[in-house]
Amino acid sequence: MDFYVRYFEKEEKLDSDNPTIGLILCSDKNETMVRYTLLEDSKQIFASKYKLYLPTEEELKEELERERMVLEMEKKLGGNKE
């Protein structure tokens, strides 16, 4: 992922953009993974103009697991209607 962050920072990012960060969100039945990456020289990270901080990897992992459970439940309920 570092390769993509560095590429985007060098080739795609506009001067008016905030520093580039990479974010991986993965979930399956047995595991959820959340990882951040950013450039070493990035001193500040801006998640949004309305956020004071980025959520932790653990907070994102918990949210991803909640969403996965909701989707699985909706799929089960939808399957019972047929």
C-alpha cells in the first residue's frame, strides 16, 4: 500500500489537497483487518474538515464488524422471503 500512497502523492495529488493516507478495510467471517499508512514526512492528517481526529484502527475494525453482521443478517432475512 505504501507504493500506492507514494505514487498518488507524487503523481495525482493537487497542491491544494491534504496529505495522502492509505486505508485498508477488510472483513470476512473469521477476521477483520484495518490498517493505515501515511508518508513519513506527513506531520498532520486531515480526515475531514468536520472531524477532529481519525478513528483508531480498533474503532474502524469494530465498525466494520458491525456492518458485516448487519449485512449478513439482511441477507439471511432476504433469503427467507423467497
